[in-house]
Amino acid sequence: MHPQPMCTACCLADTVLPPSGFLWRNVRGTGWMAKEWTLLVLCGILGSGFSRNPSWFKNISTSFFKLPGDVLIGGLFPINKLTSDLSKRVKPDDIECNSINTYGLSLALAMKFSLDEINSKPDLLPGITLGFESYDTCLQPAVIMRPVLQLLTKESTEELDITCNYTDYKPRVIAIIGPNSSDLVPVIGKLIGFFLMPLISYGATSDMFSDKETFPSFMRTVPSDRWQVAAMVQLLKEFGWNWVSVVGSDDEYGQKGQQQFSSMANEESICVAYQGLIPVYSDPEQAVKEILNRIVDAKVGVVVVFSLPKPATDFFIEVIKRNMTAVWVASTAWALNDVVSTLPGINSIGTVLAFADITRPLDLFTPYVRELFTKMEETPFPQQPDTEISPLDNPCPRCSYVNQANVSMVEIKLVQRSAFSVYTAVYCVAHALHDLLGCNATYCALNPRTDNVYPWQLLRRLQKVSVDLKGIAFTFDNEGNPNFGYDVMQWNFNDTTVHFNIIGYFNQNLTINNSNIKWHTVNGKVPMSTCSSDCGIGQVRRVKGFHSCCFDCIDCKEGTFLNNSDDIQCKPCPAGQWSTLRSTSCVYPIYTYLDWGNYESIGLILGGILVLASHVWVGALFFKHKGTPLVKTAGGPLSGLMLLSLAGACISLVLFLGQPGDIMCRLQEPLNAFFPTVALSVILTISLQIVCITEFPEKSSDHLENIRGRGSLFVILGCCGVQAGLCGWFAQEAPFLTQYVASLEVTYVKTFLRCPVEPMLNFGLMLGFNVVLALVSFMATFMALKPPGQYNLARDITISTLSYCVMWVMFIPIYTSLNDKEKSIAQVAVSLLSNLGLVVTYFYPKCQLLVKHPELNTDDHFRTFLEGVPPTPPEES
């Protein structure tokens, strides 16, 4: 069909005549003109070939609603509209349908087209002709019963036999195509199901008809509303809409659709804020106003409208009056309806997202109708239609007066899409008959003119039929539903027209091209429709009121977590794990320590190096002056032992740095306590010597040598032995680090890990013993007399032991108020300061004398302590 205009336009464009006179003056012009006319004739011939209708168009009958054949198929279409008031009906026949419904008439013509096309194919049903009888339903249960009873009458008669066995009963038709409305199927479906006659609907979508026990012979070529509801729910989830209203028409279609949608939406955590039904058989104005009031009160941004076209029209008339805007989700019944889409002001209602059955274009349908109407114009009919004729004989007497101007009725978008559903139904019957009659491309084993063929036999073939139609491999499932889904469309509004643009499709799963959607919002973004904003990570929903979509967001506290976003409460962490505020999982704790690279560790290391440097400097200076009176007075070799122990105490502090372990923790506190004990025991021996000289001057000279020799050794060994016992007890009672960590009650995600200082009693005894040693030395020397004109050794001991006691006594209250990390840092820092204090207060005065006053390093200056001569108090003047 399409090449013809292109060829004609090309020929006409190439044959523009040159100016008059040119042909006469130029001989070549004559030849050129002849060639061009030849080309024009050829293009005309080719064009006519492209535009020629199929040859079978010449044989089509002008009868719209009946055609004889070897096998008849019935059709039920809404050819007319109701024109009488049902509330005033008294007699069964008090129903008038005198207004043509062009949509229903177009679908009746689609069935006629499908059968004429099938009859033109010699290989589908060779030697067999399909006929049909189409009747008007007027979309009324009271009307549809008459044609159904007519279709069920015995073959070639108008009698409906009553027998005990209908297995061999041959009704007038072998199958029925229709009806298009879910309201009509319950009226006739069970009756036709009794005969097991195939009833193939092209528009009834209610899911209740999938029940094969109730409707055993019902099938359809449009998807069930269950699929449509699933598609709608997936559409809402696609854009995060969980707070919606659903409006339906108050009929079988709207009620069932609304119920199914509400149920499936609830399963997917979508809340239906309001449900309303639009009256179908009474004035809907007040009901629609109430529905819209409730929608406004619910503050929803998305409304699902599951309605037939007429109620949807009434609904949107009021929406337009109120200037309401929202996202309207359209069901298939009104998604492409031209009455709704052409309402004045419809372009102001917001965004319309619609579902329409997946179809394929019927390229020959419009030319077929044009050819049919041309024949109708050429056929003489009475000037006035016979209004007395029965609807069973002619459902539409006025249809005889159609003309070419009426062809546009089949070009409407909705008709084009629905026609494919009728076309599919008819072809399914034809292919099922092909199988039932045992046909091949040239012959059928059974002839319906001579052999009995029953509807129930055809039904079994239909249930297994597979037809390739326009690229769609069509089959029925076990419930008589088709195997394809929907196109998802958006109404795009121009000034006065609506274009239906495909934005996606649904076939079990929804696929949407978001870039093709034009939203009605100011910023062009997806509109919101939620009762409450989504909770953040690690927040649990606390529902408010009756709708699960309305909630407060509560943070999961420390030690709890939100395992799943749908959980209604936070779960406690398992033993040994913990979580922070608003966590979605629990973790095993991470332990930190005084790493070598930490600023605190670097500071402590530098401090330790400084103290060690002072030890080395003092030791070197004392070693240089060994044997001198000052060094002897300071303790001689014992001063070296004291410096070594203080250096050992300084070095042992590295056990507080780095990752702790079981062995490291066993040695950390004992070594930190033991090395100072050695130094303090040396100071204690010197203190005892001063006590001996000052308190027992008469005996000091006799026993001083023993005190300095074996006595000092016994004191040092005794003190170190006691401290060693305390350290061993601490090491024995203290837990291993691994045991300690395993026993901890985890209430943290990240914490500082230090060696366990347990038991605290043992720890206190170790440190307390050193303080006692220092305190004894202090008390032994702070009242000692200063030897006149000699070095005051007691002063050095007094100050050094006092500083040691003060530091560690102050350490106790400070230590108890710190966290674990600060405790480790404080202990190392106090250990370094007390160590440095002993060096500075005990050794530095002596070093100063050695460096600045070496002339005082004589026996006379240290006579009292070297010879045991008690100091003489100064004379009073």
C-alpha cells in the first residue's frame, strides 16, 4: 500500500514540462518528452499494482451480520446503544437500542473481515467455508440472552431441544466470539459452558472467568485483569508510589478489578488510602463528587481508575471541573477511549498512564471496510430502514446506509487495537477446526456437511491451539487466558488532541523507558505519592493508624540492628558482636592499641629516649670518676646497679606499645614494678647508712663497713625477693589476654585493648611496695643533720624519694578516672617521670659537682659518709 504514493510523487516531480516553444525549437526536446511520458505510464502501472486490493475483495458480501457457510461461528457485539429507560421496563421486550455504537459495529466488521480472509486462503480449511451470524448485545444482560438462545438452537432450525444427553447435539454455531464486557459473561457463560461450546471473548477481562469449574468453555484473547493488576502494582513500585486511591465502576469489571488491586497492592506494601465506586445504573454526579472529596482528603498523588468508559467519562468530567491534577493509571477498558480522551479540558488533569492490550496492525482491515462501504453505496436500499424487522434478523437496519465517510470509524486507535483481539479469536477457531477436521494444505479428512462435528470437540482443540499471528505466537493457558500482556502508554496532550505514546510493556514483568515519560510536575520529575517518607538506613517503622505506609521512623539503638527493611523492630546483636546507632548489621569489635606510629607512642618513645640518655650520661660520668669520694658516697658499684635498673625500667615500658599478646601482658606490669624496686632498694641501703651514722654515731664506725657490704646486699636481695614474690603472684592470678578478651561483655564496635590489670589488689601491692621503700628512705633521711662543710647526701635521698612518692600517690586518683587508653599512657608517663625524677634529684646534684666543682670531690668533703663520723651541729654564736 505504501509504495504507490512514493512512485506517483516521483513521476510527477520528474515530468515538469519545459517552457512552450522549447519543444519546437529543439529536436532533442521531442525525444525527451516521449521518454518522460513513457516513464510516467510505467510508474502508473507499477503504482496501480502496488495499490491493488487482494483479489478476494471482489467477492465479499455486503451482508454485515450474516454469511452462510459449512461451519457457522456466532458473534456478540455491542452494535447499538441503549436508548430506553430500564427502570420503566414492564415487558421482557421493553428494551430499545436504536443508536448505533460505531465501536461495536467496527468490531463486528472485524469479524466479518477475518472470516472473509480465512475463506480466501485455500490451505487453511481447504474445501470448507466458514460462515457467521453476528448479533447485538447492546451491553445489556436482558438483550444478550435472545441472540445466545438463537445461537444455541439446533442446526438449521430455530428450536432449542431439551434432551437428557447433549453430547450429540449440534447447535446452530460451533463457537461464539464475544462478548466484550465482563458484565455479560456471567449471564451467558454458565449456559454456554453447559454445552461446552467455546466462548472466546475479545474484551471480558475479569479474572473470575479463569475458574474452569464455573466457566469451562470460556476463553479470551485479551489478558485477565489479574495480569493487569499485577502490571499496575509493578508500575507503582517502579516509581515508588505506595499511597494511592483506587476508583472503579460499580459493575463486575470495576468491583473485581478494585478488589484484586487492593489485595495485590497490600501484598506489595502499597497502601490504598481510599476506594470508591462510580455508579453505573444511576446518576453518578453526587457519588463522583464524594469520591473526589475523599481523594483530596487522603492527599494521594496517584489514582488507579478501574472503570468502563461511560463511568470514567462521568468521573473525569468532574475532575476537569475541579481542576484536579494527579497521576491517573488507566485500565484497558477506557485507556484508549476516544470519548474520555477528547473531553474538553482533559489536558489539564495531569499525567495519564494507560494499559492497552498488545496488538498488531491489520493492514487490510481499513481497505476492506472501504471496499465494503463502496459496494454498499452501489447497492440499492429502501430510502427508509424497516424498523419493524427483528434484531435477530438484522441487528442494525440503519447500517445499510453507510458510505465512504463512515470508513473513519475503523481508523480510531481503540478500534484498531480491539480489532486484533477479534481477529485472533476467529483465527484460533479456524486453526482449531483445521486440526479437528484433519486438514492439510489441500484436503480435510472430515467434511462438516456430511460428518458430525461438535462444539465440545472443538473446545479441546482450542485449548491446545498455537497460532502465529503477525509475529505473535499465540496460545491459551490452562485457564483459557492468552500468553501475552500489555503495552504501557502515556497520554501526550497537544492543544486539542491526545497522542498515545508507548513507554513500555508488560509480559509477566514490567519494562519502562522512563526517558519517554513527560510528567505534569513543574520540574518535570516523577511526582511523589507516599504517606510517609522512606525511613533511613537503620531505622524501623512504627506504624501510625491503620495503614502500614503511614509510620514514624525510629532509630535502632546501639547494640541492635535492622536485619530487613520490612522488620517491625530492631533485633539485639548476638553475643560477642555490637552495633552503632542505626545499624543494619552487627560486627565483631575492632581493638586498637598504642601502635608504634601513634602520636602518643612517638611522644612516649622520645620521652623514654631522653630518660635513657640521662642514664647513659650519668653512668658515663660516674664511670669516669669511679673510685672518687663522691662516687663511693653515692653507692659505688651500687650506683651503677641503680642506673642499670632504672634503664631496665625505662626499656621495659616498650611492653606497653604495639599489639598486646599473652606473653607481653604477663611481663608488662611485673617488670614495670620490679626494676624500680632494685633502684629504690639501693637508695634504701644508703638511707640506712645515713641513719646508722646520724642515729648511732658511737657504733657507726664499727658496723658501717658491714652495712655497706653484706648488709646492703641482704637489703637489696630481700627487697627484690619480696617484690619478685608479689610479681609472681600477680602473674599467677592475672588472666591470659585471650581469656580476658573472651570474657568481655561486648558493648562497643571499636575500643582500646590493654593488658588486663587484674587482680587490682596484686597490682596495688606491687606499686605500693615501691612507694613504701621510697617512703622509708624519705623518713630515714629528711630529719638527718647536714654535715657542716660537707656534701649533704641525705638531701638528695629525701628529695628523690619524696618526688617518687608524690608522683605515684597522685597517680592513683588520676588513674581510676581515665579510660583504658589513657590509663596505659598515664602509667607509662608516670613511670618515665618517676624514673627521671630519681635520676635528676639523686644523681644530677652529684654530676653538677663533678662537672662544675671537681675540687670538692675530696675525702674531706665526704668524710662523714666515708668514715662514719657523725656530723657536728653548728655552734650557736
